Amino acid sequence: MNKIEHSLKQIFEKEDIVLWYGGKEAVEMESEFNTVVLPEVNKIKVEHDEFRIKYLVLRKAPKEKFLLFFPYARPENEHNWLLDLCLANHVFTTDASAMYLQELGLDMAFKPLVSKHIAFFQAKDRRAALQRLTRPAEETPQRYAQKIIAATLGTPPEAEAMLLELLSEAAGGQEQPGFQDLEKYALLPPLWEALRRRFGYQQESPSILDVAKALFQTETSPLLERETPRLNNDALVFMKRWKDSASKKEAFEWFSRRFAEEWRVQDWVMDSPVQDLLDYDTYEAFDQHILRQIRDNLLSDQPDYKKMLVYINRRRFTYWAETYEAHYKALEHAILFLQDQDKLDLHFDDAPDAAQRYSKQLYQIDMRYRNFILSFQQAGEQGLLLELQEKIERLYTNRFLLRLGDRWQEALGNAAGLKRIGIRQQRQFWKEAVQPFLDRDNRIFVIISDALRYESGAELTDRLMQVSRFEASLEPMVAAAPTYTQLGMAALLPHEKLELKPDGVVWADGVSTQGTRNRDKILKQAAQGKAIAITAADFKKAASPSHTGRKWVAPYQVVYIYSNTIDKAGEQEEEKVFRRTEEEFEHIIELLTKIANINGNNVLITADHGYLYQYTPIAESDFSNVKVQGDIHKQDRRFVLGQGLSAEKGVTLSAAAELELDGNLEVAFSNSVNRMRQSGSGSRYVHGGLSLQECLVPLIHFKKTRNKADEIRGVDVELIKTVSRITTYQVVLSFYQTQPVGGKARPRTLRISFVAPSGKLISDAHQVVFGSTATEERLREQKLTFQFTQEAEQFQNQEVYLRMEDESGSRYQEYAFTMLIAFDKDFDEFDL
């Protein structure tokens, strides 16, 4: 089948009568006409018998199909006796442009456009791409030229999509095959026209690089005095969508960094007030300047914590926020830490008062410090935060850690005082926490996380409460002293007596508690064989898949699961203790999920001991000079185990009996938070002593529930509506998060934009996470700036809607506004 026959067959799928004028090539075309095979189509050669033909096709056989061939050119209209047939039916032509028009289903009005860009149409795949975009009844030459550009670039036929593609090509100074194709097919003039109509771009010598410059200049022009934006408001909307495009972000960053260097943004931004920059994210230098200003405010004598938190909150969803996420988090944790420092009160009535105050409030300073250091490390420990880290370290060490340690030591007296502070003792864990489940014939899982200290347990509890149908509560528990792994692990096992051996190993009722195998024996003996001790890694294997896990756990009423992420880091990689703590949170949540999947409902989460930690290496002069004399069996930074021990000062001595331990050993505890000199061991992470951070461990009561009230829910968000009319192309609106994140109230992510009554987008769209934990209402307010596109003109004096959608695309809330923008521009026709 030749090309002509193929085209005619396609035409006859829609038409009944086709007229074919041979024109100057009448002889050749008549030959083609004679060879065409078209079943069910009457082929007739017209030889000046027009009236007969008209009678035949219109009256005699009106329901049949006809191909009428004229061996001459089409007459002028005034001399054409079959003009009515020509106008009412399809006129077939055989020049290249006409053939392409017929293939695309377009009329002859588009022939000049096709002829102008004929090189484009010479490839079948390009025509096929264009065919998919073609809507014959809706096309205009101007609109169709834009579709030819889109087919060339492989994009949707919107100016925005085409420009994004061309900008991506141009980024990096690489070859631009798409742009070169547009030039080859004479499509650059309609491209510049499309950009003029959409964005107002006009330039004597246009280029994609210059378009990019115009876009960046337009977005930042309000920051620069006497600078007029080169483009219209649609350019601002385009910039927002460009930043939101995951596939095009590399191009945006390339242009941003190029223009920042070319225009010396780093220099002029230094003179810009922070509040002027808060809503701009065109250049990375903006975030760097804002971060420096917040840091400097926190280092000053009169820091404004509330204002700095507002600044951080305003930057949370800007373009470079992800790049500097750790920096902003570090600053936020620093503010919370400094606020706690400003109201710090370390005056205690007695040891019970000190322990209660720490478990209810003071632990948060340790938590703030940990989170600050973690974010500081994640930020790469850059110089930008170094001075602030040094300030936090000084305050934490000198104003909190040392003073709290001294006051606690004074209130406690000696290790025996730990029994009198009114908090559950670790030695009673089995009898008071585990045994009641056995008495009720309920299965109980116990997760023991080595060195999960109390403040970390508090944060873990908060995180668990943010998981749907997870219920968790926290209480403090006093670890057995000295606070080291062997004793803490033994104290959590069923026992009547614990004996401290010279090598530091602890025996329970005559059985060694060292290692998982020995602990398993002790548990089985106490639970008539219905118990098991297992490492976290082995438990994950045993519990997977779930149906296998349910069979595996069936014989057991008690399952002790041991995890050693934090303490291992403290012993082997001190600088990573806080990073490993974060990982341990995830490990424990994974364990809880697996427990729930094998029908485990009741879980206790606790630790063997806590620890002291200082991120900055301990200076040699800061170690205690105390020297313990006697028969020393085991020595650590925080305690000494032996017989006949003595020291002049700096330690507290306790006999084993005073610690409710069997044996004739003695323990020398280093006072307060002091570290004893010892070669070959770490000094930043230590435990074994009597500090609150070492002695208080978390006891988390966890339960998987079926109660819908325990399902997580997003916080509520409301628009603070102060106006109901829109009178400018830019509008600033405030949104209020009605409650802080915490417990079962989790962050809510919303996509917020203005739409027409049909749902069509007429502004930029903001993806916003409402996740503030602030109790102060003002700090839970967010302001968003919306830019309207030119399309908003179509809805003058009509209602448009501010639409808030959740992550699934479901409508969360919607507010009506009346569009009353004073349009003072004569817009050309523009295409989406």
C-alpha cells in the first residue's frame, strides 16, 4: 500500500465524499488514482460533467462513498460548480504539506504553518508524537505551533513544561539537542512568542540562559531597590514549580549557583535584614546568611529565642531547607537547651526531690544536649556551628553536669541512699514488673537495651505514642550500683541473691549471669521452662515471617530480648554514641512491630544502666587525681572493685552488703561526675558511678491496642482568614496548627493552593508540614505567600477557592474568596 492509498483509507474512515484535484501533476496523479484500491468506495473521474456528478452523489446514491478525481487544478471559487461539495467534504491534495495535514486531520488553514516547519514533519515518529497532542476541532495556528515545539522536546504542550526541559538541557553548559532541533525546524520564533505570552519575556537576542537570568532576577527583584522585574507574575509561579520538580532540581541548583557567583549574591546579601529574606529561597547564600544571623543571636548577650524559633519555622519548607536541615535542627535544639538553662534550678530538698525533679524535668537538658550534638554531627561539624557548639558544651558541662552531679552527691550521701529515693529498684524488676503477667497467665516480652539511659527512654516513649495503636508510658527505675553491664543485666533477672565476684561477673543464686546462654537458664528455671533469652538479631530471624514467629513463640510466656547498640558504640566508637542511640530507637520500634505481628501485646522496655557523656574530649586536667589504695580487682573510670579499699578524698566507699550484694568486696565510687585516670579506655562515654544519668534508667510499659482512640491523627490546621477578597497578584495568608505535635497527634502534611471552580490551579502550590511541638500558640502559626497566574483574570468577580489537600489528595478544607484583582495589562492569548 502506497502513501496516497494509506492516506485516503484513513480519510474515508471519517468522510463519505473526497475530491481530488490533479493540478499541475494531473497526469501522474491520474495514474496514482487508477492504481488506488479502496473497497466500498466509488472511484469516478470527473470530466466537466459536474451536474451529473452532483446528482449522482447527492440524490441517486447519497449513502455511498465517492472518490472524485479531477484531472485539472481546482477552479477559483466563483467558477467552481462543485464549490458546495468542496466546502462540505474533504478535498484531498498530494503535496507534502497537504499530506501531513490530512494525516493529522487538520484543514488547509494550517498549511502555511506546516510548510514553514516542514523539516519537523519529515520523520514519522515526530508526526506520531504530534498526532497524540492534536485536537483538530480545538486547534489554532498559534496553539498548534506550541504543540509542534512540545512534540520536538517530548513534553506536554504547556509553555512551563517546555521551558523546564530547555532549562534542564542548558544547565551545566552541555549540548542542547532539544534547542538545536527547535532551531533546525525553524521553531525558535514560536518558542520566544510562547514565552512572551506566558511570562512576558522579550529580548532582542533571546536565549535560554537569558530566560533563566530573567526568572532569577524577577524572583529577587523585591529585595533590591530600584530593580524592576523583567517578567510577569507567572514567572514567580514557574519558579516555585521548578523548585518543587524533583526531576529538574539539579538544573535549578546549577543556575542558582552560577548566578550567585556571577552577581556576587554572597556580598550583597550580607547587608540584607534577615526578616526580608525569610520568604526567599532563590540562592543558597540566603540560608547561609539566615543561619549565621540566628547563630549570632544565640551567641549574643540578649538572645531572642522566640523570634529565632519563628525564623527557623519560616525556613522549614523553603528550597534549601533540606540541604541545611541538620543546621536548622541544631539551632532549634540549641534554643530549647538555652531556654532550659536560663530557668535552671538545681536546689533540692533531698535525694528523693532531686530524683523526682530529674525524672520529670531536668532529664530534658540531657536530651536537648544529645539532640543538639547529633544534629551538629549530621551538619558536618562545619565552622558555622562550631562556636555555638563550644558554648553549649561549656554550659552543659560546667553549669549543668558538674553542678547537678555535686548537688546530687551531696543529697544522696552514698550508694545506700539509692534505696530511699522512692523509685522502683531494678532488683525488684522481675517480682514487680514481670511476675504479675505470669500470675495472670499473660505472655510478656522484655526488651533490654544496653545503656538506653532515661532521657533517651523518654524520647522513645514519645515516638512510640506517635505510632497508631501503640500505647506507651514511662517510669524511672533505679539501676543497681555500680552501674555497669554485668550487674544491671543480673538485676533484671529473677533472683533472690546477687553476688559480685572479684572479676566483676555477677552470680544469681549461685548461677553465673554472664552471657545470653546463662541468662536463658535462669529464666527457664524461674518460669518452668516457658521462657527464653535471645539477642535482638536472633529474635528478628525467629519472628520472621509472622506465621513462623507465632509458632516459635507459642511455648514461651517470657521472652527477654537483648540489644547492644548504644553501649557497644560507647566502648568502641565514642563519638558515635548519639548516632547509635538514634539507630537504637529504630531497632526497638522494629522489634515492637515484629512482636505485634506474632500477637505479642505486652512489652517492657528497659536498660541495665545509663551513662555520662561529653562530646568534647576530656582535657587531661579535668580527670580526678584520686588514687584508690587496696587490693583492686577491677578498675574503671567511675568505680573501683576490690578489698580493703581506701582513698583520701574524691570517692565514696560502699561495702557489698550496703549495695545488697553478697560477697566481701568493696566498691569505690568516683564522686559527682568525676572520671578517674586510667590508660587505654575511653573517657567521653563512662558509666558505673552514682550520677542520675547513670542510675536512672527507663521502664517503658508498651502495649499494642485495638482501641481506635489510640490511633494516630494529624493535627488540625485552620486558615486565619482576615480577608475574603483577592485584590493583588500576591496574597499572604496565615495558617494555625491548633495543637502541638505529641502523643497521638502527629504532623499533618498539606498541599495548599488556589483553584478555580472547576478545580484548575490558578496559583502556585505549597507543600507544607504542620509539625510544631511548641506549646505557645504563636509559634504554631505559619505564613504562606501565594502568587496568582494570568489565568486568574478569567474569574474576575467570581469565587475561587483556597484548597487544602492531604497527602492522599483528599480535600482537607476549602475556603472561598472573591477574585477582584485590578487587571491593568492587556494579555495576549496564552496557552497552558
